[in-house]
Amino acid sequence: MSRGEAILIHSATVLVGLTGVALFWMKYLLVSSDPFAVIHHPLQPWALRLHILFAPLMLFGLGMILSSHVAAKLRSGLQEGRRSGLSLLWTLAPMTFSGYLIQVAVEETTRKLAVVVHVVASLLFLLAYLLHGWLAWRSTRSGVPASAESVARELVAGIGASTET
């Protein structure tokens, strides 16, 4: 993956993630004093607009690296980061399609189901993205390939050690 591709993907993913979390907070967690209010925060329409604006940039960036990074890593047979990378791919489709369905669904039940799928898939995507990036950073820094399993073992060992004291 080139430096430009990395900058595009990381920037767009951070912007989509932040606007998505902000939008969720404003729309579903804030309570307006007006019981008939559709907008619960003055910045809610802007969060939605920016989320919808940045999402195609993220998808474009991810599409750019499908052959240069994803396919190349799969062909190479390397196991480093494979599970977290595949988790990104598995959550990408439901996240993307449900995001578009939210915008075009007419039936209320369909839209509500799309919102639930979008929120769950998006949170899983962001967690996998953070884990994938952290594993890559860790292996580059230490020179030792890191896997999700080794990280999980270290976390469990660290939790066990902290509870013993």
C-alpha cells in the first residue's frame, strides 16, 4: 500500500467513524426538550451530511487497495494480520449496503433493521480496523509479526497478572 493510499484510507476512515459515532450519539442518545423534535442537536444535520460525504471516499480508498494490498497479502500466504483483515472485508459489505439502505428505505421496519445492521457492522468494522492497524504498527515497530491470537494471549496474561496482585 502506498503512502498516499494509506493517508486516504486512514483519514477517510477516521472521518467516517467520528461522524458516525457523533451522529449516533446525537440521534439516539440525546433527548430533546421538544417531544416532537426530529433533530436532537443543532449539529446533527452536519454530522449526517459529513458522514455521507466521507463514506464514498473511504470506500474508494478501500477499493484502491483491494489488489495492491488485500489480494497481494492473500496470495502471499502470510498469516500476519489475516484474521483482522478478513474481518474488515466481512463487515464491509453489510456496513456499506445497510448504509445505503437507510437512505432509500421507505418502509419503517426495513429502515430500522438497516440502522441496526449498519450500527453493529460499523462498530465491528471500526474495531477490526483498529486491531488491524495496531497489529501492523506493532509488527513494524518490533520486527516480529503479530497476530490477533498473540495479542489476545498477551491481554489475557496481563489481566491475569493484574488480578493476582
